[in-house]
Amino acid sequence: SRFTMRVRHLQTHLQDQGLVYTGKLNELRNVHVGVDAVFWLRSIQALKDPFADALGGIPPGMFGFVDKELDAFKEAGITPLFVFQGVAPGPQHSMFVSRMDHQMDMAWNYLAQGEKSSA
């Protein structure tokens, strides 16, 4: 059987338990850091674009900004491990998911080949 667990208000819980630490970035050199991808993206003020929904839901500068952030992780010697919630879609969405998976695979392949504009 498969178990799932959702943690509500994790940030608040971690702060209440004294588990949130602020320090110098170089203390994380050569460390793998788990990053809640959605929380991270929502916390970036530069990505809060009121016109994003009109343009398909993605802020126009998102990919360039994410590239800069990934470069900053690399320069700091930090390996981010992005964690996504993941939702199992119902059978009525299988055609959409299949097409989306194919498009996502193509986009990652383009990025891996350095073809950011094609991604």
C-alpha cells in the first residue's frame, strides 16, 4: 500500500520548533539542500507578475531568473534538490497528462542541450 503525508504550515512549525536557522551561505558549501520548489518560487518577488495569467500562467522572465538562481547555487557550491508535491491525476486527465509529459520531456531535453529558447 502507498502512504502519503501532507504537512500543513511546515514553515510555521519549523520556526515554532526552533528548526529555522539563518547563517552564512558559505556554511552550506558542498551540501545537498532540499528545496520546496513551490514555496521557493512563490517567495521570489521578481516572479510575481500580474500579467502572468494572461500569458499562460508563467511570468515571462521566469526561466532566465531560475537560470540565475541555479548559477548562484552552483557558485556557492550548493546542490539543490527540488521537491514537488506531485498529484496523481484521475483517468479523465490522462490524455492531457500524456501530452504534458511529452512536452515537459522535450523541454528538459532542449535545456540539457543548451537550447534554452527552444525549451
